[in-house]
Amino acid sequence: MRHKAIIMLMILVLCFICITLPLKIEAQSTLLPPAERAVLLEIGIQLGKMGWNMDADPCNDTSYSNKNDTEEWQKPLYNNTVVCNCSTLEGVCHVVKLFLKGQDLGGKLPSSIAKLPYLTAVDFTRNYLSGNIPSAWASSKLEYLSVSVNNLGGPIPAFLGNITTLKYLNLETNMFSGTVPPELGKLLNLQNLILSANNFTGELPVTLTFLTELTELRISSNNFNGRMPDFFQSWNQLQKLEIQASGLQGPIPSSISVLNSLIELRISDLNGVGSAFPSLSNMTGMITLMLRSCYLSGPIPSTLSTMTTLKILDLSFNKLDGSIPNFADLTYLQNLYLTSNLLTGSIPDWIKSRDNRYEIDVSYNNFSESSEPPSCTEALNVFKSFSAPNNSLYGECLKSYPCPKDQYSLHINCGGKETTIGGIQFEEDQDPGGAAQFAPSRAIWGTSSTGHFWDVNVTSNDYISTNISELGMENYELYTEARLTPLSLTYYARCLAIGGYTVKLYFSEIIIRGNRSFYSLGRRIFDVYIQEELVLKDFDIEKEAQGVDKPVIREFKAVVVKKKTLEIRFHWSGKGTTASPKRGVYGPLISAISLEFESAHDRKKKVLIVVGASAGGLLLCLVFLILGILWWKGCLDSKTSRGKAHRGLDLQTGFFTFKQIKSATNNFDLVNKIGEGGFGSVYKGILLDGTIIAVKQLSSKSKQGNREFVNEIGMISGLQHPSLVRLYGCCIEANELLLVYEYMENNNLARALFGPEEGLKLDWPTRQKICVGIAKGLAFLHEESALKVVHRDIKTTNVLLDQDLNAKISDFGLAKLDEEENTHISTRVAGTIGYMAPEYALWGYLTYKADVFSFGVVALEIVSGKNNMKFRPNENFVGLVDWALVLRQKESLAELVDPRLGSDINKEEAVRMVKVALLCINPAAALRPTMSAVVSMLEGRTPVDELNMDPSIYSEEMRLTALRNPFEQIAEESAGGTQSLIHSSDASWNASSATTTSSDLYKISPSS
């Protein structure tokens, strides 16, 4: 019996093989239908995909990397796969999934996707695709759609709501804008919705409550409005929720407590008011919990100890107080961040006893000094954790680093080797970083770092970045490496002499690339604090340096050291991208730091030498000149007037004493500093009678500053108009040159148009009023005033806004009198690149039409909200003006209108303003209108003249202008002639740094 059973089993196996083998061979030889093969060819062409072999069967050809793997999208970074289903009743194959990840495809999203009737999954992650999602996709049956990390833009199409089969939708790291369409609420099968790192605005639609199947929602790094929506009751299946730097306001809704299925919760960088800690006691399956920068107050709830699976807990940058609960039983807890709170009591022993496998940060708190650990440990950050008088900077952890004598300088090559630049030795800084590390690297300086790179496995090597490309910039040794942090990095200097310091910060973007690939799509945005004062907000290295692998240096003077310590902190507040070039590369990046002591005695001595040797006679002439002006104005006619002037209470043009101005500005306190001009700083002040003033402090060491001082007094003292800033008076005393103006509450127009998002919001009526106000001011200068004046430097930074947002022209330091008997003025070039008329920049031919040209540029900036010098919609345009001229030819002027205005705009006025601006920027000066005609056209009293211009004419003029300016400056300096006065709001042009290459005549690089 036993042998018979074995024989029967063998017969059955042979029969099974004979039956199934022919079927397997038949399936392998099955071909894809010609129609679907043709569609794949179309898709490849539209995407710019190369290398597909259309002579072979895509379902069998290895060039398609075909894998029948239903979880293919989970594979990282790169994938080039066509997945087919060949198990069909009709015996043919059909394309069901298409994965082209990390292929650097530079085309458009293919509309032909809709022609593949069996397609259920599309993944085009990490490419360089542009445009928007084609409307043809509305008829598809997609279940999985990912186009993350691309260059897609425009609003989310409402027709996506018609693809009701969708379960997964990922639009992360693109340039999508506008509001989230309510039609997405029709995607009832949707489980994963990822919209992070775009430019979405408005409020989240209430229709999202219909998405009851959601298990994952990520909406970080956007510009949404309003409070965090109270949608949580509908999302009881939600497992992952991420709302970081979304633009939404707090507090966190109490309804979040119903999300019992959450295993990952990340909320950070909320705006608005704070709240107590939300109830999370039912979320016992939590693995990662972040509630950072949410304005949370009160104690940390002990109920968090019920989250027995918790691995990461981040409650940093809140206002939590009380003691740390006992989390000793949370055996899985690897990362604990309690940075920058108000915690008190003792640091628990269970924290101090944990080994280096754990990352724990309790820095910036108020724990008792007695609980301070005796030495610095590798993975426990206690920097400034204690309520001791010096707050741990001289505590137990630093006893092995006693202070030598007072130090007067410090230079660090952040993340790099020791190097010498220009005779200055930069110390090496190559100690591995960490997520929670207090590292006293040297006797007088060290670092404190906190923060976790989420979603990636990180080693200590990831906290130092190395540039693998060949660098050609000057002092490249400082930019080969840089230190990186995912959240907060503090460099502290100890043992410094008390006094003022100049701080230089060296940056270069060495991770994000500048080519046409997904490596270039990252946006690094962070903040910088010096002595806990915010000095750089939303700083973007690539944007400021105008490219990658380019240096940008920021200098800060008069940084006060009072307790022999100086702190520089780099902080990421959740903005920008986290997935490009690869996931986990984001946060502040710093290349080098330099501190130099500013000796008050030495500065005063140098000023005395310079002024005494070269400016004594000039100051004497200034006194006589201003006395003459005051006499001419009638300000010296009576004892009463003289008495008021000496008290600083006569707000007609007069003298102020240095003592009065020091008192008004609180001794030029940095808190009162409201601006930085080309030749000095501007401070807010309050006179004894309560009058608020603005004080412009010109450098007495600069001949150009002296010229500006004389010119400003001479010009503006004779001019009074509602659209001109009023000059109250001046001061020449104690080697100081000071001008006193009326105070303008809303700073300058550039800040309002291009400044931080949380700043002024200029609606359309206000922009119209501002534009007309500037035009009226210029019309007065050119045509109505007794003194006919050419301003020469009209730009948005020289237009100030009062408390009612009325525009007033300022900064007459470069102005020229336009004498009526002369047709033009031949003069050295002075002004700002990007605003200068071609005939003036090229040949020094100056008329009032140069101001008309500059006004045209400003008008375009007002209507578009974009900076002419910094705006490049793509590589084919050199600025806003270039783009506007092309849109004029295409009859698409409406595209110029600032999208932030939304529907709140008078389209007729906006188009009229653009047309007037285009008339003003005509390359031919004679064809530009007068400013009185401009006012009339802007107010709609006269029709706008129609004039077509070839954009190539303008582009050629600008190319020549860009070439001429630095070249003539170099030529004049080398010939010993008068220096050209070319300056920019972004950089001072340094002629000595010009170099000649084969690709262009020369280059001018910003001076450090």
C-alpha cells in the first residue's frame, strides 16, 4: 500500500507539471496590445523619457525593469518600471502601473495616461516635470497618484475630485498654489493625502470631513489661513497627521483627542494664541509625537506615560512649566526633546542615567543647579538648562575648560578643517554633531544642537555636509564643508572682552543643486538669532546668493557682549522642503563664523584722524552752507526761533544738538534701528515734546556720505509736498552728520511688497493710491517746484509709507538740479542697478526722463508684487521688466497682477497701471511721458497711449547697461578719475573683484 501511494503521488505531480508548463510559456509570450504600446510611446515623448525599446514587448522587455510587484512605490529614490497584468481572460497583457521615479524627466505630465484603461498606479516622484495635471486624467481609474518633488505649479485642478477611485494622492514639494478645491471631498476612498511643501493659501474646505477613510494627512509648509480646522471627529481612522508651519493658527482643537488610531502626530510652528496641553490620553499606540512651537503652556501631562510604544517625543520651544514627569517606564523612548521651555525642579535621574543610545535635550530651561551633571555627556544636552547666575555656561560641564585671558576675536570654519584666509586663521570644527549634543569644542567656544531628522535613519556624519563639486569661488576652503542641523544649532563664544563686536556669517548652498533635476527643487528656509535677537527671518541661501555654490556673507555690527558670552543660533521653523535632493536634508546650513572686537577708542581715534586730516574744511563749509539755508528759510530771524531750534522743538528745518538726538534715540540703541542705507543707519527717536522722528546717521568717514549730506540739505530743505518726506533739520557735531526727518510708521514700500508674509498686506486700492502718490511727487519735482529736480534714485526702498499708507519719496542724496537752459546733464552714473534708464547708465545722459523710467519699474513692482532684480520666471527672462514686455506682446498683461490680491482688484485700474508703466520704461527717452501725464493717465482722466515695443530692444539695451556700469567704474578708478556712484540695495559693487573669462567680458561679484 505504501509503495502504491508513493507511485500515485508521483503521477499526480507529473500531470500537474504537464498541465501548467504550457500555460506559463504562453503567458510569457503574450504581447501587449498595439494600442497600449503606442500610448507608452506617447507618454515617453511627453515626459522626455529616453531609452525605451518600442520594438520589444514592454511587459517582457528588461529595459522597462518590469516587475509584477504591487508595493513598487515603496522602493526609494529611483525606479523605472512598467507593471503589466497578463492574467486576463482574453490572454493578453495590460499596463496597470507606471513607475518613473528619480529619472530627471523634464517634460510635462502626459495627458496620454488617460488612454491606458487598466492603469491604476502612476508614480512620477523626483523628476523635473512642469505645468499642471492634465484635465484628461479626470476620466482615469487611478488608485495611486504621486507627483511629489517636481516643478509643477498652479492650483490643484478641481477635476481631481472626479477620480473617485483614488486611494493615495501625493503632491508634496511642488509649486502648487491657490486654495484646496472642495471637490477633493468627493474622493471617498482616499486614504493618503499629502500636500506639504507647496504654496497653498486660504482655509481648508469643510468637505474634507467626507474623507472618512483617511489614514494619513500631511499639509506642512504652506500658507493656509485661519485657525486649525476642527475636522478630527470625521477622521477616526487617521494614523498619521502632520501639520508643520502650515500657516494655520492655534490653538490645537480639543477634538483631536478622538483620534485614537494615531501612531504619528506632528504639529509645529502654529501662529496665533496658545493653549494648554491637549488631551492625548487615548492615543496609547503612539510611536512618534511632536508638538513643537505650539505655544503650549502648563505642565507636561503624566498621562503620556501610557504611550508605551512611544519612540520619539518632541515638545520643544513651548512654554511648558513644572517638572518632567516620570517616563522611565517608556522603554522604547529613544529621542526626547524638551528644549526651550520653562521647566523647573531637578533633571530626573532616569534621564541622567541613560546611555549614549538615547538622545535627550533639556537645554534652555530653568532646572535647579544642584541637578546639573558633573560632566558633558555625548547624548544629553544641558546647555543653559539651569537657573544658576551664568546659566551653565560656566557650570560643572565646563569646569575642564577654564577661561584664559579675555578674547577679542574668534573665527570658525563650521564643519571644516583649519584654514587661513587673508591672514586670518579659521579654527577647525569637525566634531560629529548630533540630535542632542552640548559640545565644548575648545576652551572658548562650542556648540549646542537639538533636533531630529525625521523619516530617515541618521548617523552623526549627516550633521556635516561636504560639497562634492569643484568650487571656483574665492576662499572656497570655507565652503567645502558646512554644519547642518534639522532644528536648532547654537554656536557660543566664551571669555570674550566686554564691548561691541562685528559678526560675519558665511553661507553657501552646497547641498541643493542648480541644474534641471530634482536635486535643484529643494527650498532651504531658516532663521538666525544673535544674542537671541532675530537678525535674519526666512533666510534662503540660494535666493540671497542668487545660485548654489556661491558665497553670501551677512555682517552685523555693534553686537553687544555684556557677560563675556556671545550666542549665534540657527533655527528651522518648519518652512521649505524636506524631501529634495533627498528626504531628511533640510534646516540651517552654516559655512563659517567670524567675530571681531570693535574698540570704541580705536574707532574714535580713526574718525578723528580721518575727519581732522581730510574733512575739517568740508565741515566748516557745511556749517556756512546750512546757516545760509536756514537764513534763507527764515529760521534765524528771531530769538524765539533760535531758542526753539536749540531745544529741538522747532520742526521747521533747523539745528538739533547731538545730545538731543542721543536722548531721542536712547543713545542710538539697536532696538531703535529701523533701517540701513547705502551710507549709514536710520534710527527711530522721540523728542521731548513727544514728536516721533527718524534720524539718518551718515558716515563721516565717507566723502560720498558727506556729498549726500550736503545734497540732502540743499535739495529737500527747499521742497515741500505731501508726497515728499519732510526734513525737520540736521546736526553736525561730535564728528557726526545727522539728518532728522518725519517718522514714517510703515517703513518703505519694498518691505511692504517683498517683505515677510506676516508684514503689511497691501490691497489694490492702497497700491493704486501709492502709485499715484509717487507719480504726483515726481511731477512736483520735475514740473511744479521752483527748483526743478531729478531724483536719480527712485526705487521701492526710497518710497516710505506713513501710518495711513500714503507714499512719500525720500533719499535725495543723489538728486541733481535740472536747469531749464540745459537739455540734459552729463554726469557720472549714480543710482541703483535695475532701476536706471538705459541712456543714463550707458552714456551718463541725465534728464528727468530717467526718473520716469525708474517710476515705470516701480509701478510694475507695485502691480505684480515682485522685485525687478530678483524675479526670474525662468531662464529666458532677465527680470520683471523683461517679462512684462513679453506679456505685452502676447496680450497677457493680466498675468502680471499679484496673485495675493485674489479677487480684490480693479482689473481696469491694474491693466491701466501696467500700460502706463510700459510707456515709462520705453528704451527711447523721448517717447516716455511726463509725470504730469502719468498722473492723469493713472487717475483715468486721459486715455493711455498705445505703444508697441519689441522686447529684444529692451533686452539689448539692458545687456549693454549691465556691461557698461562696472567696466566704466573700473576704468575710472584705474585712471585715477572720479569714482562712479553705482550702488544696489543688495550688494556693494567691488571693482577689484572683477575677472575676465572666455564666456563673458568680465564679472562683478558682491563685496563681503
